[in-house]
Amino acid sequence: MAHCIVSAAEEILDKEFPVLDHGFVRLVDYLGSDDRIVQSARVSYGSGTKTYRQDKGLINYLLRNDHTSPFEQVNFTFHVKMPIFVARQWIRHRTGRVNEISGRYSVMSDECYKPDPSHINFQSDDNKQGRTAEPVDEEMAKQVLSLLSEDQKRSYDTYQKLLDMGIARELSRIDLPLSLYTEWYWQMDLHNLFHFLQLRLDAHAQYEIRIYAQTILELVKKVCPIATEAFEEHKLGGKQFSKSEMKAIKSMLKGEANPLTGRALDLFEKKLD
């Protein structure tokens, strides 16, 4: 099959899409498209490209039933600029290939992330790793931003003074804050990229990485619109139920009481919300 060229993707190639206050996502390159997915899926019995409707049906079937290898035939390379604390969450997805800017070779910029007041929240009481839904009041938001700004400036001033003294860059950087921006090239195949997006677009994911995931989803949609639509239908918008939960659903469809109790019932109801 010839090299896949997607006109909608070509239009956004190498363009920066801003994220947060200083960050961005840029699609550097792509290999493959919806056509490559269906072509690789059909190679086992030698059939060529079918109609759009048949291709769409096949992609939906593959995604819904977790046939992953055809989606691994499509690859994306992104240039991403994000705060270091976002990068450290991101790198847990070990299926990507990453090349990050090095503070041993480069002098780091003084750009640090400051959250918008609407995203400054108290610690959640029922979610150990998350925030409350409501932001703090205006006065407290000002205090938080003032404290962050002061400490970010102090840290970077220390870094600059150490550099001016001739101290090695690899040592001078050690007091820089997690809010400092970093950059990397990140490459991942579509199967693993969908897994990344499913986790990082979840409402429980931290806002700062969720907004990057949303931007990436929109870029992927330009390259693989059918596959992305199928992903949104079956993975993002779908739910997976356990054996006992399926039994409860069948009971409720018969007009019977839900047999689940306690925590199992709570988790089940959250899935249905």
C-alpha cells in the first residue's frame, strides 16, 4: 500500500496548539491512517480496500473487540511542551518513545506554570489524589499565586546565580521547581495512544494532563477520524461491567431488585452515572 497522506493532517502538521499558560502540542509526523488500519486487518486473507461503510464497520468491530495489532500500524510523533510535574505523570505510560530536553546540555528557560484561579482547589475529602470541584475564593487564589510566583522566581534566580558562578548545569538545575516547563518529542502507536487517552481523559485525571490529552485527541482525529470516532463510542463513552454487575443489570431489566450491596453497589452506580 502507498504511503498514507491525509489532507486534514497535512494542514495541521508542525503547527503549535497552545495548552495551559506556556505549553503546546505539535504534531510533528504521522505514519498511517484509517486506511492503514483496515489494510493491515485484511492482509491475512488478501482483500483490498472496501467501501467507506465497510471500513468504518471493520474499525468499529476491531476496536470494540480489542483487536489491537491493526491499530499498532499507525504511529504519531508529537512535540510537547509541558510542566515537569505533568511530564512525570506522562512518562508512566512506558509504551511511548521519548527524547526530552536535557538540563545538562541546555540552560533551562524561566517559564513556570501558574494555574488559572478557576483551577485552584482544595484537597478532595473522598479522592486522595484529586481536588474538589469548586475553586477556592478569589482572595485565597491570589495568595496561592503569589506564593507560587515568589518561590518560582527564587528558585530560578538561584539557578542563574549558580550558572554565573560557573557551576555545572547538571548541578545548578537541582533546585528548579516541578512547575518549570520542559519539552520532548513523544512517539506512540495508535493502540497505546488510545489507552493513554482513555486514562488521561477520565474525569479523575489531573486537569493539567487532561487538557493535553484533549488537545492530542483532536489532532489524532485529523489523521484517523473513523478510528477516533470508534474510540469515543466504545472506549471513552462505553463502560465495562464485571460478572456480578452484569447479573445485577439482568435482574433490574426483569424488574427485580438490584442484588448488589455496600461498596459494590456504590461502584456500580458510579459506572451507570
